Amino acid sequence: MNVYQATVLFRRVLENPQVTAESDFFHAGGDSLLATRVLSAVAREYGVELTFEDFLLAPTPAALASTVTGGPR
Amino acid sequence: MVGAGLAGLTAAADLAAAGVEITVLEARDRVGGRTHGIEVAPGAWADGGAAYLGDRHTELHKLMAGLGLAATPTAMDGGSRFALGGGEKTRAGRFPPLNAVALGELFDLLYDLTARVRPDAPWLTPGAAGLDAVTAAEWAAGALRHPDARLFFPLFLGEMMAADPASVSVLHMALYLRSGGGIRYLNAFSGGAQQDRVLGGAHQIAERLAAQLGARVRLNRPVRAIRQDGGGVSVHTGDGEEHRADAVVVAVPPLLAQSIDYRPGLPAPRATTATGRGCAVKVQLVYREPYWHAHGLSGWSVSATGPLLSTVDDSPPDAGAGVLTGFVTGAEAYRFAALDPAAREAETLRQVGELFPGLPPPDAVHVSDWVNEPYSRGCYAAVFGPGDWLRLGPGLRTPHGRVHWAGTETSTEFFGLMEGAIRSGHRVAAEVLSSHATLWREP
Ligand SMILES: Cc1cc2nc3c(=O)[nH]c(=O)nc-3n(C[C@H](O)[C@H](O)[C@H](O)COP(=O)(O)OP(=O)(O)OC[C@H]3O[C@@H](n4cnc5c(N)ncnc54)[C@H](O)[C@@H]3O)c2cc1C
């Protein structure tokens, strides 16, 4: 998953086209319910299962992309 | 006007303001219907019925402002408690200790269903017949694979709709979630449908509307029969009173509207044998203060077993009392409502003791049992079962001669909520004024 793909995913789930690579999910209209939709998409499309706590540590597209590309824990 | 809930009183106020001579007949000895205040400490009120509202509930906000009522935020700061198998756990925020990917897959599916339904006319949704033929429980059994999703789905539906998944059609679930603003909005406190409460209690809305209507509102008048003839309509109450009118609005829940005797009879039913009543019992535990805050907890909890499937802090903002409200919903509400008062209290105290160890015994426990309320029969709202939207939907708002329909269940916007009730009231008042021009009296 690259940063662009993560940004597109955030934009789709948040229905917010203004999201950039450094936008914090929870400041851009996200909450824990929507966060799970990011995680299910990551699992489906990139084969990586992250926990909610992983996402709290990587709540921007840039950080999420590097967590996912860092590989499964 | 039959029914002095939010729908009936809103409509009656609109009609009275237009100069229409109107009488409101209410079955109970109080107004407000599914809103009901409980005085938890002198001058401090909690909501035994409807409580929460959000910014999108625009007609409710307008009505409150006009009545001099303010909103107060629901306090959710602090950690949550979860009992979802394997003991109690504390978590920061509201996210349950369950597999996040599995919950994401559940919400993805609910999003897709919600996006599919036609919000203004669910029965015209592409594939409506298929969606309306299946219950939410059957759908979940086929669609949800992960045990955490299967565990969480009925709890989520219970919180959203107070419905047992076995009694709600998938089309109704989709419509309900869509009409309330989508699952994120319905689920959220801050920025969502639970953001605020009515300061001093939601029951004040109906009480203030009724005060304005004065002697037009008659309590203890259950309407049993509505007869139309060439010249008008006669409304008959339980104790044999007859009220003559040019038009009548029935603003009661569908199962109760169905149980009134109409002559001539209704061309289409208001409810069927599949129509369920959402089931909710609210339990309020009253303490001297919200002790859980001192332990870093918000008061929010979610449990997989009853009676209290969720709890939330409902303390009045400035009065000296801590109120923990527990929700008993779905099939569990039926079981709990059948217990005697001592058993209800014992089960409640045992569970609260496990969820919040160290909490002193409450000063009082109030149980609002909506399951056994003969004049609600459906709480939070009626639950349309398999086939209902296809049968009931097209005629939901179609007048039967001089008989017009209101109530939250006639509103495809914010169905089941106070906002839906108020919107239905404004809609029906405009409908009555336009179809019975002779009702107008110059003010
Ligand atoms: C426990 C609980 C929690 C809820 N939580 C929320 C919430 O947080 N937010 C929200 O927006 N909504 C909530 N709701 C739903 C909300 O209360 C309802 O959507 C709304 O109050 C319905 O208003 P209404 O006027 O359509 O119906 P009702 O309030 O049911 O009014 C109908 C009136 O008609 C009367 N009546 C019935 N039959 C007859 C008859 N034959 N003759 C004369 N009168 C009759 C009844 O006594 C009643 O007063 C909740 C409901 C419950 C029970």
C-alpha cells in the first residue's frame, strides 16, 4: 500500500475529498466505527490484518501506508 | 387529534395557530407518549423514554427553541467497560475489545445495504421484495462469518433500534439506518444522534406544547372507534364520548392505530401480524454523584449478556445527582419485563456491581418498562417485519377519507425518532389545511 492508495481509501471512507497524506483520520471526520472500515479494506485489498490499536498509532494515510508496507506483525 | 405525543401535539399546535378549532384526545393521564420524565432528585430530571438528539434533528431544535428549551451535551469522557465474554475489560474510548477487521466487514455490509435503500419510498428500492422477505437474523447468519461480527451485530441493532434481529426485515433495518442519517451518525455521540439531551428532560417539549393548547387537550380519552359519514366524522372514546369533526388525525403508533375500529373500514392495514414492537426497558440508577468519573470511566459499557446490554452516564448537568442509565433491549427486554420488581432490581445491581466494582449502592432505581405499556406497544418504535414495507409502505401517509395519519412511523425521515414524529406533525397539519379548506377560520 502506498501513500496515494491510503489517501484515496481515507477519502472514500470519510467521504471527504480534502484528506491529504498527513490528515489525521480522527480530525477529518473519522471515528472508531469508520476506522474499522479502513481496516477491513486494508485486510481485503492488501492482505494485512491490523488492530484498532495499530490504527491509533498510524492515523494518517502516510503513517498507515508505512505500517501496512512494514508487513504483518 | 388522536394522541398527545410529539407528533400529535406538534400538528395540533400548527393547526391551532392556523385558526382551526381542534380537540386533542389522549388515552393516558399524561401527555408526551414515548417521552417521559423521571425526577431523580428534587428538580433534577432524567429521561425514562426518548432522550438524545443531534444537530441534524433540525425540526426538534426549532421546536425546542420556540418553547424556550435548551440542549445539553451528553458527557462521554473517560474509558468504557466491556463484558463481551472472558470477563470485564476497560478500554479507552468506545471501541470494543473485538476484532476490528471483522467489525469493519460488518459495517461495510451495513453501509452497502443502507446505500441501496430508497429513503423516500423503501418499497421501491431495487430488489425490495427480496430484502423485505428476509429477517436481519437470517441475513446475519448468511453474511457474517467472524464470531466477533456475529456477537456484535445484535448488540449494535439493539442499541440502534431496540429490535431483536429475528423480528426485523432487512429492508426495514436498511431504511431505519438510512433515515436516521446512516450508521456512523446514528452510532455517534459527539457529532451524531446522541450528541445532546434536552436540558431538564425531553418530556418538557410535550408539556409546554400542551400548556399552550390548554383545554383543547383532554386526557384519559382512549379513542376506540372512528366513523365517517357524508357530513363529517365521529370519534368515539372508551367511556362513550363522541366528538364530531370535519377531519381527524390519528397520531399513534401503527399497532395502536390498527386496533381502532374504523367505519368504513381501512382499505389497507396500519400494521400486520409481522409488525413488531421494538422492545426497550430503561433502568436508571441514581447516585449522589457520578462516581465512575473518579475512576476515569465515562459510564459507557457494553455487555453481551443482560439485563443491561449497555449503560451510559445520564447525569443532569448541574444538579447534584449521578445517573447511570441502562438499556435492556430486544429479546432480553421481554425476559426482563416479565420479572417481578425485586428480581429486576437484583439482576440490575448484580450486573452493575460487576461492571463498576466499588460503586456504592444506588439511592434509587427507576425502571421504565415500555414493553408493557398498553399505549405505546413499540419502543423505541414499531419494527416493520418481513413483508411490512411492501404492504404498509405505499399507504403509510394516504388519508382514508377524512382520517389522516401522523406519528414517527409515518416519517421516512428520522423514522422512529423524536425528529421523525415532529416532521410528521408538521406534514399532517399542512395536509389537513390543504385538503379541508373549510376548516379555516379567520384568526
Ligand atoms: C426507551 C426509549 C428511548 C428512546 N430514545 C430516543 C432517543 O434517544 N431519541 C429519539 O429521538 N427518540 C427516541 N425514542 C423514540 C421517541 O420517543 C419516539 O419516536 C417519539 O416520541 C414518538 O412520538 P409520536 O408522537 O410519534 O408517538 P407517541 O409518543 O407514542 O405518541 C402517541 C400518543 O398517542 C396516545 N395514544 C395511543 N393510543 C391511543 C388511542 N387509542 N387514543 C388516544 N390516544 C392514544 C399515546 O398514549 C401517546 O401519548 C425512544 C423511545 C423510547 C421508548
